Amino acid sequence: MTDPIADMLTRIRNANMVSLTDVEMPGSKLKIELAKLLKSEGYIEDYTVVEKEGSNFKTLKITLKYDEKSKPVISNLKRVSRPGLRNYCKAKDIPQV
């Protein structure tokens, strides 16, 4: 896999389009920290990390968040800076969400 973050965002975006409550993906330290950030900002309900017995691989399970009208909280999700096209900006130019 060339871009694991783009894969994670695509899985979340696809699960939102079909109104799934949970989405699973291979876990890594970076993905877990990103899930922690999404939870603290209120974009997802929760996340869990599952380690299989006899294996070093982790699975990240994210519980998606929907509003009272069953619309996903995450409405637009895209990766701006990617390996093929890096986008750089100054810290003061980063927009607030």
C-alpha cells in the first residue's frame, strides 16, 4: 500500500456513503493517532484497536457518528497533500475547522 492515510480516509468516506456504523481497517500508530484526533474533535463516536492472537497485526475499528437525521457528521473528506503532490503552507495559513 503506497498511501495508508488515503486508504483510511477512503474507507471512512465509503462507509459514510452507505451509512455503515462501523468500519475496520489495518491499524498502525499513525492511523490510531489520527482516529484519536477525529474522536477528540467530535467527528467519530469511538475507535478500538484489536490485536489478533499469535499475530503482530492490529485492526482499527472506527464507529462513525451520525446526527439525529441519520446524516453523517463527516460530510466532505479529502486528502490535500499526498505523496504524488505535496502541498506546503505556513502554520498561520492553515484554516481552522
